[in-house]
Amino acid sequence: MGIVSALVRSSFLVDSVYARAAREYDLTSQQGQLLCALMAQPYGMGELSSVLGLAKSSLSGLVDRSESNGLVQREADPRDSRAVRVALTDRGARIADRFYTDACRRIQDLSTGLGDDERDTLARLLARLVLDNKVPVVFVGDRTAGPQDGTELGTSA
């Protein structure tokens, strides 16, 4: 299998596992990504649009739906009184934490057929692809965890 096929098929595999986990928490994949992104801090709409790779109109609909489900709330931006930031509600934070932990475990389990050295090599190579292509830091694990501990989730293309 070539690199293109391997990367595309692995992307589909991770997306499928992520979507399955999201459904079990009554979330869409995009809602799961939104909640995970907001675990670290609230974001302005422009920042979220960039981080999640969504058009502002798509992001507005996603935030509206998530807000109506009690997962997120809009709050005043302390640096700019004209702007709003999106933050997790208490309910959203609880769901995000459980979803994040479960999705990380499921994605980590995809590599159970690999030995420790193979897992470490795969993590290093994927991290290099992500860094070389300047993929934005999105999820909590990106900021707090090492690349080989299985706690990082990222968005896919």
C-alpha cells in the first residue's frame, strides 16, 4: 500500500471511530471536535473558524445547535466588548471530558496490533507530518501530553 492510500484509509478509519464515539454521546463529529477544542479555553468565533477549518457560516450553525443543546454558551470577550467567545457550559464540559477520554481510548486501541517501538515510530512520523504542515493545535492533549501517550486527538482533513 502506498503512502497516499495508507494516509487516506487511516483518516477514514480514525474518522469512523471518532464518529461512532460521538454518536454514543448524542454528538455529531463536528460537535465532538468543537467540545474538545473548547476544553482548553474559550475561543472567539474567528479563532474557532480557523482552528476547526470551518467557514464562519458553518461554524455559526454548529455553535447555534450546540448552544441550543446546552453544550456551549456565548460570552462577552473581555478584550473586546463587541466580540463574543464560545465556552463550554458545565454540562458541555462534563460531556466533553467523557467523550474525549472515550474517543482517545478508542483511537489508541487502533494501534494494539503494533509493538511499543512501532507505536512510538508511528507517533513520531505522524507528529512530523502534522508539524511540517502547520496543523493548528486543537485539543487538550496537544498542549499537555507527549506525542506517544495516546491522549491526543486531532481534526482530520
